[in-house]
Amino acid sequence: GAASKGEYRHYMLKEIFEQPKVIEAALEGRLSASSVLVESFGPEAQALFQKARQVHIIACGTSYHAGLVARYWLERYAGVPVQVEVASEYRYRHPVVPEGTLFVTLSQSGETADTLAALRFAKTLNYVGSLAICNVPGSSLVRESDMSLMTRAGPEIGVASTKAFTTQLIALMLLTLSVSKAKGQPAQPEIIGALQALPALCQQVLGLDRQIEVLSQAFAEKHHALFLGRGAHYPIALEGALKLKEISYIHAEAYPAGELKHGPLALVDSEMPVISVAPNDDLLEKLKSNLQEVRARGGQLFVFADQKVGINSQDDIHVLELPNVHEALAPLLYTLPLQLLSYHVAVLKGTDVDQPRNLAKSVTVE
Ligand code: AGP
């Protein structure tokens, strides 16, 4: 059935490998040849998105990380200011809601207690409307929101969220393009083309599985790890660190690479592996100099890099090359090797990958 492990050793691995297929499903019927279909978000979406002068995004855990990526996208590709916050903080603040603000929740389950409470609280405030991006049709979050978009990831059994995250990112890119279109901004056909090409690129990246498994040996005995990223890849670093923490119980932290010398550089030595994602974007040169700072302190670097960026493997730097991708979609592609890395480290450590200690799949109590 849909929720059996089949040939895979764990649900998590199966769900990682399902990503090309579910990303395709998340796009199905929501694009025309050169643009997004705004009505995918419902009949009232066009009018609401046109009115949206800013967006507040609320979620927990991995879903919160998807929201952080969306901030970069909505600002850059739709010109709309965005605030992103974890639900447990938002619901107890006294948020000031400027006129014309759209409220967006992100959730795999649609039943996370804090996210649901945040939505109920938001309904007492001055928002123009609410949108739930969710994987479970008929869930509380979907029923109680004005609009919803299903992520179509299918059942996710592993406690560590994988395909739910990447399909949320697809939904959020569709939201970005829809808000831009509703506001009458020029279409962005290159991003549409890149979205259509993405499942095949993801498949290619999953082909790195063996190499990542080899790489994972360097982590099994470590107690700490540091993840670095810049721009929209800072949230991807956060997500990579969360995955490693959840299933391998290795303490991991993520930093925007530019913050390194403001503190965490003091932690770097040969016992602290540093993982970085280096897509080919305009922050690459900045990132490269941050990586030099790590090497100069004897740090062991593991870099997932665009094949064209010219970072080569040496004694203290292990590079795995990823295919070139439109920079808007790089956060999606670079998530995959980080998922595989944490998976293989956890398997080496012998933890319960699908059911890590102390955690529940969905947190339905506060
Ligand atoms: C991620 O791997 C988690 N186990 C967790 O952070 C999860 O993303 C969070 O609890 C939010 O759940 P939701 O998406 O179902 O609301």
C-alpha cells in the first residue's frame, strides 16, 4: 500500500526517494506553459493576493524552515515584505498587523497545536485572509482557513520530515509566482521551465546516495556539526542541522555563513565537521571566503557545490558536485543531499531512524 516500506530499509529513505514523484504531483495542473495558475489557490485567490501588501508566515519545525525560504522568494520575485515566525512565539505576542496582510500557515499534518492556535488567534486580528499550505486534506488547519493548497506529498510516516518539506517549497514557489501574477507583475517563464525540469534534477541528485553514504562515515563518531549557508540557503542549513539532530542525536547548529566570525568560529577545530551548501549564485564568492576561514582553523569541510563553481576536493575539504539548477530552485535541490547525509549517519549510529527518541510525528498538544 501507499504506506509500506517496499524495498527500502526505512520509511525515511523511501520518502526521500519519492521526492521526484511527489514534486511532480505538487505541480500537476497548477502551471500553464509559461505561467502559474493562480486559481490553484481557490476562486478568491486572485482578489486576495492582489490586495496582499505583506505576508505573515507561521509554522513549526521543518515547516518553519520552509517559511524562511519563502521570505527570500516572496521578497525577491513578488516584491512583497514577509515576516516568518514559529507558532509558539507568535501566538503569545501582541502582533501589529498592518493593513492588507495575508496570514499563511504551513504544516504537514494540519494538526500541530501551536500552528492551529496561531490561526485561531490570527482570525481575531486584522488580516485580509488566511491560507493553509498543508499535506492532509480535511485537517483542522485546512478546514479553518479561508484558502488552502495541498502539498500532495502522500503519507509521511518517518518522524523526520523530508518530502513534506520539499513539496511545501514547491507550494511556496507557486504562491510567490501567484502573488506576483495577481499584482500584474511580468511573468517569470524561466522559473516555470525550471520547475518543470526539477523532478529529473532531483532524481540525478538522489544518484549521489552512495557517495553520501561514504561521506557519512566521517560523522558517526563526531559529537557536533556546524551547517553553513547564505541567503535562501541559510534556512536549508537550518533544516540540515535539524535532520541531523533529530535522527542521529548529534548536536548540530546552523549559521548564516557571514555570522561565523561573530562567534561560532571559536568552536571550529578538527573535531567539528562543517557542512556547507554552495550553489552558483551571487553569494558564492562571499561563501568561499567564509570556507577559507574554516580551513585556516583546521576545520574539516564538507561542501555540496554546483559543478561549475570550481571548489575542488583536497585533504581538508570534501566536495560533492550537484547539477546546475536555476538559482531560485537551488534550495529545493540542495535539501536532498542533507537529508541523505543525516539518514546515513543515523543508520551508522544505529538509532531508530523512523521513530527517534522523545519525538512524535505530529505535536497535537502544546
Ligand atoms: C521535522 O522533521 C519534525 N519532526 C518537526 O519539526 C515538524 O516539522 C513540526 O512538528 C511541524 O509539523 P507539521 O508540519 O505537521 O505542522
